[in-house]
Amino acid sequence: MQKTWILGVVAALGLAACGQSDMERTATGAVMGAAAGQVLAGDATTGALIGGAAGASCRSLGTCPNN
């Protein structure tokens, strides 16, 4: 079960970087995180929260490809 969560977090972080603005990255991260969370762990809500947080903070962390 823990491997599933680790894979989900990695997927959410990678997918959260899509978008030109912080709002777009947050929305994309939330949607993709929800999908990954549902598929990997059966918990779309937690996946959406993780993905949205990753998308919202990727520019601050310097992980966005279009900084």
C-alpha cells in the first residue's frame, strides 16, 4: 500500500507542472492527482489535494519546466 502512495505522489508531482500560470498548474495537478489517486489507491480526494498542492507550489520549488 505504501508503494502505491509513493507512486501516486510521484505521478502527481510530475503531472502538476502542466500549465502556464499557477492557477492552471493547480487545476491540472488536482485533476491528474485525483485520477492517479483513484486508480492507485481508490482515493481521488487525497490525490486531488496532493496534485493541487504540487501544482500550486512547483514554481516556488523550481520544478516547473516553464519557470
